[in-house]
Amino acid sequence: MSEQFEQGVAVLRDQIDARISSYLSSCVHCGICAEACLFYTETNDPRYTPIHKVEPLKKLWQVENTFWGKLGKSLGLIKPLTESDFADWEQLVYDSCTLCGRCSMVCPVGNDITYMIRKIREGFSVAGYAPDGMKEATKRALTIGSPMGVTFKTVQAALAHVEKDTGLKIPIDQQNAEYMTLFSSMEIVNFPEYIESIAKIFDAAGVSWTISSQAFEATNSGIQIGNKEAAAELVGRVVKAAESLGVKYVVSPECGHAYTAIRWEGPNLIGRPYDFEVVHILELLDKLKAEGRIKLEGKDDTPMTLHDPCQIVRRGGVVDPPRNLLHSVADHFTEMTDHGVMNWCCGGGGGVSANERAEELRIKSFDRKKHQLEELGVNTMVTACANCRIILEEGLEHHEMDTEVISLTELLAEHLVSGKTPN
Amino acid sequence: MIGEFIDGPLWYFSLTAFVIGVVWRIVSIVRAGVRPDLSIARGSAGRGAMRAIFSRFVPERTVTTSSRLQLIAGYMFHVGLLILLFFAQPHIDFIAERITGLSWPAVPHWVFIVAAEFSFAGLILLWLHRVLNPVTRLLSDMDDHIGSILVFLVMLTGCLALAQSHEALRLIHLFLAEVFLIYFPFSKLMHAFTFVMSRGYTGATMGRKGVNA
């Protein structure tokens, strides 16, 4: 038994709190969670049943916390957790779970299965059982500042284009600005139109904002791989930058897990509340619109639907703002059958998109979204997560589907009445 | 002789083991503690917990078709069992005499029979699903089967003893109920109590985020 494995088991043991104990005590193995997981519904493979993915955690809990487990262990009838358990479960824990949280919504005894899988990753990553792609992304995030290797120079280059295209000055390291805006690497590299849209909308609304040269990256690979230290370090950089600039709010961008990381897990990772508040870009846009600070004109008559990013909606609680905003610019907005907190994941969340090994399974799991779109018959899908957007576009491309994926913020910017609104 | 033991000391022992065991299990779960959440709440944890405790009695639409058999069988079994356990005249009399000193109205005999039939059918369907469905077959362990079989035997002997004409049948039923009570705190049967906690913890977390779970 290696020392690294023992450390992983110790970390796993540390995750077993009252919440997890109650979950493991309550589970009656009904398997209903399987029907909520796209990896099961699209493959019919029982191994992808969400609660089955927590088996290593359950085994540890049973052996160390239950009467039968302790008795079985002492009689040699139950083997303790071994490295082969970690090796056997690594793909189930990382490749076949996007941490979307859908299983947690259907469990009859209320188990938050996603929370347990997220916690299992803590032990697995310490023990060294994590996908190479995610390990490398985390390493780049810690050393370079971005999982995609984006540096602030790359950001500056992107911002120069935005400034040229919009004629607007993008504020950098503006002391005491009201809002500090974060971006995901994917937005910087693949969707700079998002940055352009933000600049236009904030200018029109008269928002006092800034970008920090010290912490522009919103994504957090530490959360996805389950490395608490890495996650805390990445959140800590944002907190340090925001507090040194004296901003009132940090704006989380169109990125699902970034919101979970900075809004919900961040204070717990660094062990204290922030001196600022975190707001999701959709919440902010909805607020600005409600206050009359941004005015939108014209309505799109193209039939549209909304793909809810799991971490923003189901796991983040930003449920109504995207709907309010989309209704304000789309005449024919139709919801998919399963939407809002019961949406189906794109298949690439929770680090799956950074895990090359999982690609085949991820593409297979896209069949669910394909089915949803075909059932609805709508060819324009609006979303608010750059990772979802890439994954959806890849899936659509794979199936040669004629469906356009657009960003909600970008769509709003297209309908923006230009000219500043008084504060 | 053995009858007196089942009717006397073993009953009090099993009841004590059940009560102490259940309390011990619940206390040990609570004592494991939950780290305080330092993020700023959007909604109420308390309301979220209360909501989830009750809302999970109703299944999400997304699983109602695919899990129809389990859901219907689950309701049949649990509702039927609750009626049998707490509203059958012999049980009310027994509880009043041995524990509470208080009695309450029983359901008519025909309701008892219907409840028993529903409960048996539900339990058998759930168990068949457990052993035949690839997902539940993969998940199920010895504890799940022991729990199911014990409940089945307690119910079966209870029905056989219904006429109360044969003391031996009543004693077999009581003996199995006592085994059930002793086994209960060490098993998944604990979900009858801990479901409130698991639903509550999840509901509280989601309630803070402003999500109705």
C-alpha cells in the first residue's frame, strides 16, 4: 500500500461528515438515480448508476463506521479499501460524472449523490487517481494562471481587439471600481465576443468595472479534479485581487463551475467570508435591466430554447434571470421538456471536457441533448456557459445537426440600445 | 416456557435494543458534524430543509415513467405497512398494553386486509425488481435482502396470527418482530428515520442557494 494511497484514504475519511453519514445510512439501493443520469440513460450500463460511483466512499464508511462492517473486517470477511478499488473506480468518478447534480434531485431519500462524488474526487486526486488531462489543467492553472495556459498577455491581446472593435476603453486594475469581472480561458480564446458584449453593456449601463491583471481567470480546475489546496489557491488569487482593488462585487462569467467555485465553495475553501459579494453575470444583467440601466430593443422572432448550465442553474440557483432576459429579446422562446433545475447536462461539465479519455462516452451522452432538441424542433439554443457551448457545438457537429448555439450575454448585447443610461 | 420468554424478557430486550440502537445511530451521525457554510446564503436553509423533507415524497416527473413500477410498489408497500403497523387492532392493543397505555381507533377489518394485500404485493414487487433489474441487482447487498426477507416474514406471520386463535402463531410473529427490532438499528432499515436527515441536509444546502430541491 503506497503512502500516496494512504494519504488519499485519509482525505476520503475526512470527507465523512454528518451529511455523508446520513446519506449512506439512508440509501436503500433503489437505483432510481440511474434514470436521472445521462451516462446511464444513454448507455444502459448499470455501472453508471450515480450511487454506484460512490462505492469506495461507502466501503470506507461501512468498514469504519458500521457494526457489520467492523465485525466483517475483524473476521476477515470484508476487505478494507485497496488501491485496486481506486483504480477500478477512477473512470466512474471522473469520466462518467459531470457533477451536474441531476441525480441529487430525484433521490427518494434526498441524498446529494453529486456532493459525494465531488468529495470522493478529493481522496482520489490526493492518491494520484485522476485523469491526466485534469491533472495537467490543474498544473497549468497553478503555474501559468489558467488551465488553458492563457496568460495576462493573451488577455491584453484579446482586449486590444475588443477596444479596437468597440471604441471603448477596457479598465484594468481600476482601484475602487464597483465590479471586478472574471472570464474563463475559453471565453478569452474562443469567444472574445463575450468580452466585447460585456464592455458594450457595462458602458451603456454606466457600470463602474475593472479587470484585474492579477486574477482574470474564473475557472477552477482544483474544484473539478477535487484538489482542495489547488482550489483554495485559485480562489485565493481572485479574493486577494478583489480585496486589494476594493471592489464591491466580483462578476462570475458565463462559466458553470467557475460560479460554483467562487460563489459557493470559495469562502469555505479559504476559510472565511469575502469582503465583497459574488454575482453571476446573468444576475447582474437581470438587475441592470430591472433597474432600467440597460435598455433592449427589438425581439428576435427565431424560435429559441435555453440550455441551462447545471452549475449556474441547478447547483447555483440562478434559475429565473436567464429566463427573464431571454424573454425580453426572444419572441419565440420555448423551454425543453426537462429544463431549469431538471435540465439535462451537456455532458462535458465537471472536468469531463478536459478529460480526453472520456471523449467517446461524452459524445455518446450527447444523444440526450440531441433527443431533446429533436423533440422540440428548435434550431437555436441559447446558453450561458462557454464550456457548455463548446461541448454542445461539438455534439451538434458530430451529429451534423443544423442547430446554432449562442451566448445569452452576446444575444442581449445585440439588442442593446446604445448610448449611456444615467446611473 | 419459550413462549413466556418471547412474550416477556425478549420483547423488552428487543424494544430496548431498538430504541437505544436507533438513538445511538442518529447521535453518531449528528456527532460527525457539518462544517459551517461561509458563503452568503441566497435563500433559507431551514425552509429548504423542510421543503425537501416533504417534497421528496412526490417523485420528480423525469423518473415517473422509467421507475413507475418501483414508485407504485414503493407507495403500496410503505403506506400498507404503516396502516398495518399502527392502525391494526391487535397492534394498537399491544402497543397500548405494553408501551403507551393509550389506544386509538383502528381501521376496519376490510381496510386491514386491503392494506396487507397492497403491502405484500408492493414488497414482493420491490424485491423482484431488486433481483431482476440490472441496476438494483448490481447495487444490492446482503443487508438489502435480509431487511426485505425479515419484513416479509414479520408480515406473513402477522397475517397468519390475525385470528389470534393459535398462540403459537402469535408467538412466532412476535419473535420475528423482535428479531426485526434488534436487527433494525444495525441495518439499512434505519432509513425509516435517517431519510429525514438526508433530505434535510440536502434541502438545507440547496435552500441556501435558492434552489427548490
